[in-house]
Amino acid sequence: MFVHKYQSTKGITYFVKVYLGLNDYGKKKYYTKRGFKTRKAAKAHETAVNHQLNSGTFVHITAQTTYTYQELYQRWYEAYKDTVEATTAVKTADLYRLHILPVFGEKKISKISPLDCQSFITDKAKTFKNMKQIKSYTSKIFEFAINMNYIERNPMSKVIMPKLKKTVSENYWTVNELHHFLTIILENEPYKHYALFRLLAYSGLRKGELYALKWEDFDSENQLLTVSKSLGRIDGHAIEKGTKNTFSVRSIYLDDETCSILNKWKQETSREKWQLSVQPFSLDKEFMFTYCNRDGEIEPLHADYINNILKRIIRKHNLKKISPHGFRHTHATLMIEMGIDPVNTAKRLGHASSQMTLDTYSHATKAGEKQSITKFAEYLNKAK
């Protein structure tokens, strides 16, 4: 134990520093008290603490022994939620609620050990795929606690991440499978569904990007589609938000037939809305695809709209199972197999780089390489 003086805004003051032993990490732990106006007052406090230590009655009450993981999570979340999109904040809260807080929530932040964290990651890896995400978000609360001076180290920092087996994604269709599906849609479903799935397959859009499209985003004359936003939902209400990243803001060309299909759908929806509307409106400001809810109100498509249609048709016609995101995979896979420049493919998909595209769709590169060398050989043979 010792007493030191230091210069503060109030002049010369004194502080007491008392050694308490080693913490859970084997590091020296101290009790510090500042703000004494005189050395005598500091020494008196030092003597009192020494007496309590010797008698076993000393209690070091600090934030680190009282705050639980959940309490610090709540303080962190209050600051975090204003730094991201509202829909992102909701998804983050769900991740903590479902996966992290049930394990760590009630534990005191200073009592969670590296072994606790290792056990959590090892167990969670058995049922959860994106373990980097789980580790990252679990770690954020420990980092917050360190920044707030509640703990000294992050117990997640030494965790060994399990090696996950890489599986080849089968979430896409071949050309023939895609055409078969679109034929079924055209012959058996409302034209809106045909226009919706045709655009999804021939554009490579993410589902949220498709849902957010308005007619003003479609330049029919120049055959351009502008992607600048996405659509999410909070408590069932549609919320427009930014795209996944800055690279996702893009303008892409559409083929002649897709443009023709969209123009036909625009004419159909225009007639329907003119009949329903009691006052003039601008179709350009309307969402490209909408539905009528249970209360008879017109809304942007709900999150499961495409999923429900797709599942029903796949089940009825015994098709290969894919998700709505599988149309994006199909679009990218076929472009790479055709030997289209990865740079252009990346721009069309809204990827940050062509390498990201190649890494994501590596299953398609071999077919693309074979097609490319075949074209190369045909070109050389013509020159003989």
C-alpha cells in the first residue's frame, strides 16, 4: 500500500493504491481511491483499508462485480442502434436474444472466463453456421466492458474457432430448370408472378432490392434498372433502407424480353390501380410489385411473399428446391459458366470485387473455363 500526490484541477491532491492480489487472468489487482485533499486523510483511509483486509471484512465494490452481461449489452445496444439501419438493429437484437443472451445474459461480466467462451463457441458450432458472426457479436460486449473499464481483457480473444466443412452450394438451377419453372409460372400463375420471377432470374437482384423497386427505377427506353435501396420490415411494417453496401448501388441493363414483360405488367397494374384509386396518382412513385393485405390495403410485398409462392410451385411440380436467393445464384452461375467477364458480373451483382464473385461462385468456374477454351480453340481453328 502507498500514498501518492498528484496535480489535479483543484491543485495538489492525494490517492491511495492498495494491492489486492491476482485477478482471474493472473494479473495484479489494485484498489485505488483518489481525491484526498491532504496526505493525512489519504493515510487514514489507507489504514482503514489495511484493517479491513487483515480482518477479512474488505469488500471491493466496483462496476465489474455488479454488472451482468445483459446489463452491459443493453447499454451497448442503446448506443449501437443509432449507428445502423433500423432493420439491421432489429436483426442484431434478435441474434443476441436467441443465441447469446440465453447463455451469458445473467452472468456477471467479470466472471465469464475464456473457458466459458470456448465451451459456448464449441457447442454453438454444432447447430449454427455463421460462427464468425456469433463470435464477433458476443465479443462486442466484452470490448464495450473493457472500454468502460469494467474488465481488463476480452475472454473471447483466445477462443479456438472450429473448422467448418465447406460445402458446395446447390441453391441454383440449370438453364433448362429455370426455363421449365418460368414456363410453369407463365401458364399457371398471375402475370405479376411471371414478371416478378422473370426479373429476379434475369437481373441477379437480392430479394430486398426487388421488393424496393418502384416504376421510376425502370428506364424502359434505355432498358436500364436502377438499384439504390432495399426493403426490410420492422414489426410487420415495410421500411425502405440503403442497399447492402455502397457497391450495391448500381444501374444494370435488362434484355429485350424482360423489358417487354415489365412493360406489359406496368400496363396491367396501371389499369388496376386507376380503377381502385379515388384520386389522381403517379404510377412512377408506386412500388413495382405490391399485394393486398387482409385489411384490403395495398402494400409492398411482405417478407415471405416470394418464398410462399416458390415453395408451393416446387412442391406441386416436384422441382429441385431452391430459395428466392437461389435466383441470384442461378444468374451469377450461368454468367460465369458462359465465360462472361467476372468484373462485369461483379458490377451487375453489386459485389465489391470480381474476386468476391469468383470465390462465391467457384463451383461455376470450371464449366466457364471449359467453355472459354472451347471458344478459344474455335477462334484459332477459323484462322487456319
